Amino acid sequence: MLRCCTVCCGARDGGSPREKSFLLTSQSYTEAVIQMDRGVRRLEPWKIAVIVVSVIVGLALIIGLITFLLCHDQDRYYDASFLITNVDYNPQYERQTTDEFRNLSEDIETMISEVFRGSFLSKRYLRSHVVSLNPDPLGVLASVVLVFKFPSADSEAATWGQVNRVLLRRLKAISTNLNIDQSTITLTELNKEKGDNLLNNCCGIRRQTSSFTGVERITGGQHAREGEWPWQASIQLDGTHRCGASIISNTWLVTAAHCFRGVRDPRRWTASFGILLRPPKQKKFVRRIIVHERYGDLVVDHDYDVAVVELATPIEFTSDVHSVCLPEASHVFPDNSSCFVTGWGALENDGYSVNQLRQAEVRIISTEICNRRQVYGGAITAGMLCAGYLEGQVDACQGDSGGPLVHANSRGIWYLVGIVSWGDECGKPNKPGVYTRVTYYRNWIHSKTGI
């Protein structure tokens, strides 16, 4: 008997072990595909639809995220400094609230706006703000924060180069009454934190919001938005809102004296900040309450209705919480000027305070008109001013006391005109709101706070 070799016998038996393995694998795969196909056919149509939609949504989210990262705009901050040679330094430039600082700053900001509005960066340029005017042997050294909005994908070097190129080229080309020494122009990119800090430490600035216009009333109308009135504060007795107040520095508030009638113990008082009473953005304990010396608990004529409050710890200034500007004592706010009053007061006479800050546009009414017999019959003194409308409807109310009446100047910087003081009920015809006139008590405020 011939003995066959393993390979030959194996071939007769149906192929080598390797070939058998391949055949088995192919068969298993074929069976798996058949089973899968049967499984897919067994899926109900709605399940298939869910799977398809899930895949599409997932892809859309991925594409959206990539697009957001590549195209999302973000604010970029720059510090531009330069020497103005045809302006002599004035000591009044040391304070941002003086007319001298305002006038020169307005000229500078108008010039910067013309530089960028007339360039290819016009849609990227947001604003400029003079933060300091410093003395120099040859004139005035200005420091200006510039704010732009660029796609986040754009490199810092590229955007800085664009801004710098436009600034240098356009300052030579435009006509302006300011002589700028071109050799002194420097542009420095700031990170967001430093840029925000520079702006937040300038009084009277608020977010670029398109605030409502027209006649609205606190007593039933318009909510304030985040960052719209960042100087608004609430002062609270034993944790309950009692009055409004205005931030004038990171440690001082100004409010109405009558808010503390009968209770002046600072340990019972706190202050909160932000548009909501609950929860607030920040909350601080009170260290000291200073009521005007000539305000008495029993007065009925409302004179000297002003007080300042010192906080136990400083406020952290943010875009939502920072100070309003105090006007100079000599500043005049013309009659019929548009102002805004804000507060958490009642929506109607003898009502309850609200949780979200409200706002109303009012106009300054002359003392002569306000002292007419049918209005307040001579009760308005030099330390008071009226604001509202003789037809009524728009007014502050209980709980708004101590809060701010503010006006924006030509630069868009907000100044404290008045402090909510008193009135005959809320929104009655011929009974507009009466406010403590801040310019009248400006020197007293400075004597107590140093501000």
C-alpha cells in the first residue's frame, strides 16, 4: 500500500488546513451579513429615522462648532498713546469729570472715530475712550483705549498690524485741529481682562446697549438689562431692600438721608449690586453711614436729603458693577434735559418693591415751573430739582428713594444729576418727582469721601 503524504492526503480530503480556515471564515462572514441584513429589515421605520436624524444632528453640531471657532467674533483691546503738541497741559485734566477733560477727550475720540470709520476697519471698530491725559514738556500725552471686534481665528499679530497701519496712515491724512507728533504714536494690544479693567475704572461708562427710548415708567413698564445701569445699588436694612443708592467709588455710595431715618447703626445695613435684588451680583457690609449734619429726623421740608455710605470692603468693578461720574459743583444741567431714573420701587403708590431693576426716561423741569402754585407751591429750594412730566404717569415711587437720576453728556458718559428724594404720591399730574440736586451738595460729598 502506498503511503500518501500529509499534503496529498489532505488535498484529497478537501484542501489544506489554511484553505479550510479561509472557507470557514468566508462562510461565517456571509452568514453574518445575512443576519445583519435580516436585522436591518426587522428594524421599524421610526427607528431607522431616529438613527438617520441622530447622525445628521451630530454632523451639524460638529460643523457648527468648527464654524463657531473659525468665525466667532471677539472683542480686541488696544492702548494707543500719542503726544498732542498744540495743547498746553491744564491741571483740570487730572479729573475725568471736569469740562476741560471732557472737551479735549471728545476732540480726541472724534478724531479716532474718523480715522477708523473711514477705513477698511470701519465694521470692526467699536469705540474709543480716553482714559488719561498726562503732562509732557511739549504738550499733552493722551492714552486711549480702542475696542474692535475681530474673528477669533484671526491672529493677534495680524489684527494688531491692521489697526496700527490704519492708525499711522490715517492720522497723517485726516484734517483735525489736534497736532499729533507721529513719532510718539504707540499701539499696545491689551488682554481682555486689562482692557475691561481700564474701562470699568472710568466712571460713567456702560455697556454698548441700545437702551429703550420714549416715555416709560418704573411703575409698570420697562425692565433694565444687565450692565445698563452698573452704578445702581440697593441698600438693605436687616436684609430687606430699603432704598436705592449710586456707586461713586469702589468703597463709597451716595443716597438719600431720609433712608436712615430712625436706624443709623451700620451693622444692620448691607448693600447689593446688579439688576436683581435676589440673587445680587455682589453684596457688601456697611462700615459707616454719614448723614448730612443739617438733616434732622423731624424735618418736613426735605432739605439736606443726602447721605454717603462707606463699605466695609471694596466693590470689584466689572462691566456690570462700577461707578457713575459726579458732576463738578459748577456744572449746569439745562432744563428739559433727558435723564433716566432707576430703581426697585413700587409699581404704584403704596405698592411693594420689585426684584428686577426698572428704568424710566424723565425730563428736568425748571424750578420756576415746579414752584408754581398748582405744582409744589414754592417748596422747591436751591438744593432740589424736579424731573418728570406735568401730565404725570412717569415717576419714581416708594422704594426708589436714594437712587440715581442720571444724564449722558456728549461723549456718552453718564453723570449723577439727582438723588430720588420726595414727591406727592407717584405719577400724579402736576406732581413730578423731586430730587436732591447733586451739584448743590457736591462739595459736601467731596468733604466726606475725598471724591
